[in-house]
Amino acid sequence: IDTEYVVYVRVVCDEDVVGDWSEPVWFKTACESHTPQEYGVFTFSDPSDLNCWITGMQSGANTSSLGNNLPTISAGALYMFNTNKTSGAYATMPMMIVDSINHYQVSFDAHGGNNTTYLKELTVGITTNPFDMSTFIEIQTVDLDQVATVTDFSTARHYVVRFNNYVGDYDENYGKYITFYSNNKNMANYIYIDNISVDSIEGCLVPTSIRAKEIDATSITFQW
């Protein structure tokens, strides 16, 4: 389980005659699935925190740019980005052992980097097959705030995305993989995510992503 291997193959032509070894082939066995409670909180304090995640990039300018743009751990957080020439960076959590993902929600802290030109958007959804992003179904896209320093999460907003309205993919299959997705919309998009956890949806919902707006001398409007 969750182990990397290297395989070499060669042909036995005769009893005492063998061919040369092939080029090496690397592969990794699948990770063991757990309940949300067993996974706990993903804090990305160690590179191994991404071991059982599936990360990728849907398209790019060239092969090398795809490799450089894969989501990774940076500044103590899950870091994913795309330039205006690459799109579809995604990071998929390990599979959850749940009866129905509809009864759950994912919570996380996130910000959109420290550059005013970044798109600062994050889409969260459910994937049926983590190796096929055509099975990804968007649940919610959230706006991210700009921060002064990417390592400072004290001003990052807390988000909760609930899956109670998820109805499966186009083939009526029901996924158990939660995916974080960046769509560039012809703009660079830098995303930092931390403290990810999956919990049962609470009966009495808690407001999140609260923002103050329309502030004047005697009144204020809050949005969440």
C-alpha cells in the first residue's frame, strides 16, 4: 500500500542466453482509503502530506511547463497555480470512505497570493475518477483575498463548501474524491490552501467567508 517500485524486464532467449535489461519502469501502489475522521486535518507541514493526493495540470504551453506547474507544498500550504498559458491545475484528495458524500462538507483556509493581477479564484468539486477530470463536477467557486505575505495565513479567510446538492456526474456515477481546481480564464491564478478537513454537515449552519460592505457613518452590511 502506497509503496513505490522500479521494474526491469529482460528476455530469456535460451538456457544460458539472456537479453539486456529494459529501461526502468516506476509505479506506485494505491493508497488505502480512510474515513474523514481518520484523515483528520491536512496541514501540509511535511511533503509526505501530499503522498496520497492526485495532482495534475489539464493543459499547458509545453511539457516542461506542465511539470513545473504541478500543485505542490510551499510555504506550509498546498500551493497550486497556472499562468495565462496553462490551465486546469488540480489537486484531488484521497478517496473518502463514506456512504454518501452528500452528507459532508470540506473546510479550509485559503488566499490568492500577493499580486494584484492574479485571478484569485478556487473551484471545489467532486470527481468520480481522479485520473479523468472529465468526471469532475463543480460544486462551488470561491473568491480569494490577496495577502501581503504568502506565508501569513492569519488574514486568510476560512471557507466551507457543502456537498448536499451533489447529484453525481453525467453518467449518474457518484464520486468520493474531493478536488480543488484552478481555471485560469486567460489570467495567472495562484492559490494557497491550508487546514483542510472533511466533516459531516452540521444541522445548524455556521456563516463563513463573512465580508463587510456598504459601510457608512451609521450602518454596515455584512455578506457571507
